[in-house]
Amino acid sequence: MAVAVLKRHKPKIVAVTGSVGKTSAREAIFTVLSSKYKVRQNLKNYNNEIGIPLTIIGAESGNKNIFKWMWVILKWFFTLIFPKYPEILIFELGVDRPGDMKYFMSFIKPDVGVIINVSISHIEFFKTVENIAKEKRILVESLPPDGLAILNADDELTSQMSLHTKAQVLTYGQDKNALINASNLLYNYQDGQPDGISFKLNYEGKNIPIRLRNLLATHYVYAALAGISVGIFFKMNIVDIAKALEFLRAPIGRLNLIDGAMGSYIIDDTYNASPISTLAALNVLEQLEARRKIAVLGDMLELGEQTESGHREVGKKIFSAKVNLFVAVGKRMQYAIKQLREMGFSKSNIWYFESPLEAAKKIAEIIQEDDLILVKGSQGMRMEKIVEEIVADKSQAEKILCRQNKEWKRKPFVPLD
């Protein structure tokens, strides 16, 4: 069904993959391109073998309802008949297991391939980081000669993919040799509260200031650079791209700054977690100014043999980031606790809980004005339940937090072995 739609309308296709930051990059690309073109990106979090075809059709999953699936078929039929269709499709490709990318490329024929990075996310199924890189590399290998491979110059495994594509290559990053380069990264504040970040864009001898008003993490600069790179491919003016990026927002549950109870501030990063994304979140916490910093971290799942080393690495970062209070949730996070104690971190500044519900109650009791609280963990740890408990306006939870639909709300937290 999806192939029929693509053959009928022939949209340009931008495909984005990477171990961490895919959604942020996709959002940045969408923000840039939608300011000039008719564009569609993944519906909801549809980035798998079912979600991508549904996005192409423009329909939501029928789940277990046969009548909803009948509507999907009707929607597909109407999509084939009517001439109106997006000019550009932007796909975030979730590659969790060997063979996923090859399957996507069997029916998606991207014009642009964006590789964000390669890390140990989902290493349980690939065994080595090199195998993950080979899987993601299939995207750039599949691009046509008149297509474009956009590669992160700051990630070694990603930049090496330039040797494996027939397409043109455009590199981005903070590396001075990147064709699209970012420098002079700064945090901005207004009335003592974080107010986004800014950087200088260097491209073809031009220096252009870029302001990301709604973002906290400097790694969102990479998402912005990906968006700029795709905009250039589609012949957009750099000034217009910069204006569009001022409206870029982080997806729900991904380093969003939320007002917390008792005049505190929450960095909500509860959508998912891996060692590299958790280290990045802790780096944000380290760089922001606050009276007291609290890191509330749940287990990082699907790490296989890297489980202990990944959590210990997080423990080292908590120590170097000078976090005032560490709240660990889940048995795997005890490796981080062990690492902290070995490094001399005060036991009185470490709290441990088996479930997010237990942690939420205790955290709600100790919050103070101007606290900056990072909350993060893998999806299965349900760390959004902690944010639900300590957010300033609980009536807004459905709009600002992840996993708030009825299906998720019905699922109880179950400790994972």
C-alpha cells in the first residue's frame, strides 16, 4: 500500500537515523522545510516497519480495532485518488535489530540520508558498535548519485560512511573541517531562568548567528545543523532557515524545561535513555546555573554486556557534574551508586528506590525553590510518573509529558529483571 502511494505521488524523501537524537534532528528538519514546503514527518512515534507505511498513507494505527483498520484502507484509497500530497516526507528510521535498515530501503528510496551518530544503543542485538554502524550505513549506501548524505563530522564511525556512498556528502558539526560548522555555543538566560542557546553558523565563508530559544541542550545544535543541511539541499536561503529554527522545540519528554512544584524547575528527559543520552543530559545539568541540582535517573535497558559499564560511566559523570543529590531508580542503577561511592560521593546524598512511584513520593517531600531537577530513564522505567508527581500544574500533564494516553496510563509499572 505504501509503495503504491510513493509511486503515485513521487515525493522527495529525507531519512534520518542514528543511535541518539533522531527525533530531535527530524523535528529540526521538519521545522526548517515546513516553512517553505508542504511536508509530512513520522506520525506520533511511528518509526518502525508498521509506522513508516502508516505515515506514508497518512493514517494512524487501527491497533486491535478492525473498523479502524478498515478506515486505514479507505484513507489509502483516497490518498491514491486525490492529487494533493506532501512534497517532502521526513522519516525517522528506528533501527533496533539487524536487517531493519535493509527492510526500510526495500520500499523507501530516500533522496537525502542523515546519520546523526553511532553508539551502543541496542547493542544487545548487534553485539558490537561496528555492527551497528554497518547497519545504519546501509542508508547512505542506498542513496542515488544525485542524492545527499549528511554526516556528523564529530562522530568518527559516522564520518567514515562518506567512503561508502555514491551520493554527494555534506558534513556538519563543531569540527572546523565540517562543511557546516557551529562555534561559540552559549547559554542564554532571562530573569535568571534558562532561555535557550545560541551559536555561530559558519558556511561557505559566512558567519550567521543562530538562536534556539526553546532548547536547553547543546547537543540540539547538531539537530539544528542537520536541519540547516537539509534546507540547503532544498535550496532554501540561510537567513530563512535561521528564522525557522527560532521556532524549534524539543519533542515531549526530551530535555524539556518544565515548571516544578515549590518554584523548582524540571528538566524532563523521560522519553528514553541510553548511556550516551544520559551523559548528554547530565552535561546539560552541569552547565546550567542552579542553587541545587538533583539527578533522578532510572535504569538504562537493552545494554546487554554493557549494562554495568554503562551505568558506572553515568556514575562518573554524576560525580564530575557536582550533582547535589542523586536519586537512583531500579536495580541496574545500583552500579552507578557503587561507582559514586568508590569515588567518594557522600552516602547521604544518594537515595535508592525500586520503583518510580516510591521515588516520586519522596522527591515531592524535599523539593525546594529554585531546585533544578533532571529526570531520565528508559521507557520501561516509567520515569514520567515522577514528573507527574512534582510538576507545578498537574492539569497540564497530558499536554507536556510523554506516555499520557489511556493505554499507557492503564499500564502499571512492573520492575524489570
